[in-house]
Amino acid sequence: MTVDARATARRPLHFAVGGAILVATALIPGAESVAADQTSEVTVPYTCQFPSGEEKAEVAIKALLPVSAGAGETIQPGDVSVEVSLERSALARFTALEAATLSAVADLTVRNTVGEHSAEASWQRLEAPAAPLPEEGGPVLTATGDVPTVAFGSPGEAAITPAGLTLVLASFTEDGAPTSPPELTVACEPADDEERPLARITVRDGASPTAPAPGPSDPAPGKGTPEPPAPPTRPAPGVAPDARQKIDDLTEARLEALDDGDPGSCPIEIPPEWVMTTAETYAAGYANAAKLDGAVSLGPAFMKVVLNKRYINDSCASTVDVTSEVEFEHEGKRQLPPAKATFLSYGFMPTTATMVLEQVGPPAVVQTHTVTNTPTYPEESTVTAQLSMRLYDVEVNGVPLDVGPDCRTVRPFEQVLKGYGQSYPPAGYLVATGGNLTGNAHIPPFKGCGVDEDLDPLFTSAISSSGKKADNYTKMTQAPLCVATNPDGPDCPPRIPQPER
């Protein structure tokens, strides 16, 4: 399979659709990984730049890694250690400071390679506890810690190879006080050009992204399923009002033209590798409660993103389609922060409640569709999440109303948000740079409300959507992504955006 060179040449370098086709490395430890079943070890000679000149060091790197993994699977190196053996001559600076012990923080760069493609990742903040300076020979410092995950997007033989190493050496006197100066930063590079992989991993074919599935409490098709939310009527700022129609028209026109030709002469192309990495961001906004004639603020919601779980470059249709995933997180739970709001129930009764939106089922899905046969590269992004609404701390006209611990919607509901943008020049909503996403949701009836009395009908009549209509409008503003492969970039750490009404 090949990648259309014309589309690639102008494809923007953002992670929604535009990253170069290579293996990308996640710099945030993942919660899931394939089983590790081999202890890998390699010893690499390094040359380190001390103030007195070059010093040699032997560095033994160990990690628990799998023998094989599927394409796209997350690999979490375990039991990582970086053992640094320094020459005696490297101690001159520390003995002059009357140091008794020496500790280290190691940042090791590793190169992750599959086929002809590679990307570097940083194993940061590996810590070696203070060790006594020996009377003879050089010290041995063993740094350990958690390191980032990696996912290889295509089958083949993958390699994880140590590269540059930075050491922050801290010295202490006999009584445990820091010396003056207390630290020394030393840059080290492999002493020769020989490739010494820490591990070689067989990457199997057949991995595919997980499509969201209906939850167990979702209604069966045709039996009360809410209508899909209507698309937003306005695109994000900076994009022409007809952006959405232009995307649809360009795609449809291109596909119709293909129908007139030989379908076999231009097959759909799925790149053998696609970018997959992690990112973090925040989103904040407002959601209307249609029946209550009011709005509640949402967020700031912290989101952990896995970019480019699926990447299809269709050079025939001049489109690029990308699927990514999002998990919300607040205080270790899959949810948005609790939101407190006051409304006039039934138009006259002041009601205050705390609402929390809990994420259920699979991760939220981000689907981005880009048209590449026009200079601006317009794109449409759709975020689909399965949520459940829970209410608590309810007061009606200032009087507490005990709704119990599990007052929530009878089933999860689907929140669909859309954003429109373009890459040249950048405008509107792009996954990498953020912007506004809008959409509508159908709020199901409530259950489990009330301790001494059944309050389900009260909240259902006051809040839930009428019939099957998706009548609760939501507008969220997403901040730019802090992408794991660029942790020192201008968007890291992620910022909290200013929501727009």
C-alpha cells in the first residue's frame, strides 16, 4: 500500500490528520498495556561532559518488555533501571567539595523504531538514591522510576534503543547537607555509533481500534432510541459559514467522479503506519437545560487523549479520516467536575442542585474528516461521548430535598459535539489547537431519586427531554493539546480555556 504523495505534501503537521507517517511514542504512562514477558538488558558505553573534561561511563539499562505486541497496542516498560558506573576521575569535583554521598536524576532518551520509521521518547525523572562515595574506584548509581508507554502503528520488528543521557548529580556532606554548589548537570552521549537495542519486539498485524458499543442499559434500536443530535448551525469562529456544506459537497463530488471511472484503478489506501500518541487538554463551556430555561457551566474538564487510533488516507476521494479517543478525569474518576446551578423549576420555584456528568462505557470517540483537494484543507471533527447525569445536594426554595445517593438518568445518553475548521490558514476548530465544539443532547428520564418518597417523576418532568428530541444545547471550548511527544512545547502543561456562551 502507498500514501498519496500529493496529499501528504501539504498535509498539516497536527495530530488530528496531519502528522508525518511514523511511529509515535507516548510520554504519559498508560493504564493498559500488553503483558510483559522478557527482561531486556543492554550495556552502553557513554562519554559524559564534566567541567574538567570528558569522562567515560558504562550504563546498564534494564526493563521488562514483551517479546511481541499487536500493532497499535500500548506497551508499558516495567521494572526500569539505569545503572551508571562512573570513573574514579569523575569524582574530583565532588571530593573537592568534601562530599560524602552522591545521588542522581537521569533523563534517558530512547529511540523507538519500526521499519524505516522512528521517533524519540524521553524516560524522565529516573531517580537514584544517595550512595556513599567509594574510597577506591568510581561510584555506581542506579536510577529507577516509571517511564512512558509506546505503541507501534504497523507490523514488523520494532526496536527500543538507548540514545542521549542527562544526569543531574547532587552531592551531600557527611552530615547530609547539600554541598555548595549542590548540583551538577552532565550531558552524556553514546561513545560510538554502534546500535545497541535494549529490546527487539515483534509487532503483529491485526490490531484495530475499538469502536464504541452500546452500554447494557441503552435501549434497543427502534425502541425509544433518542434521535441523533442535530448538527450545530454555526461553525467555529474564523471559518466561513458554509464550511460544513463545503466539506460535504467536496466529498460527494469527488466520490461521484470516481463512480464514473474504474474503481479498481484507485483503491483506498490505508497507510502501513499511523501516528499514535497521547495528549492532555482541558475543555470548559455551558449546557442548556431546555425545560428550566437556563444554563449550567461545565468544566474545566481534564481530558486524556489517545491520538490517531485509526488513520485512513483515501487519496482517491482526497480525504483523510482519523479516529482518536478521549477519557475525562476528575479526582481519579471518569467524570467532569461537579457543577452547581440554580433554576426556576416550572418557572417560579427556585431549585439548586449539584450535577455531575459521569463517563460510561468505552472512551469518547473523536472522528476527524478532512478534505485534501482544496487549498484550505477544511475539516469536520465530531466528538461522541456516553454520559450519565447524577444529581445531589438539591434544595427547593431553600429547603433541602433528600434525593439519595443515586439519583441519575435511567440510562446513559449520547453527547455529540461538532467543530469545523481549516488548516491553511489555521482557523476554527482543529483538534490540535482547540476551539469551540457545539451540539445537542437528549436527557433521559431519572431513576433512584428520593429516600422517603419517589421523586423520579419530579426530576423527569423538570429536566428530561420531551419525547425523543435532542433539545439541550451544549457549547464547549477546548484548549490546545499538550502533546506527549513535545512536553516542553508552548501548550504544556495544558491550559484551562475561557468558555464562551
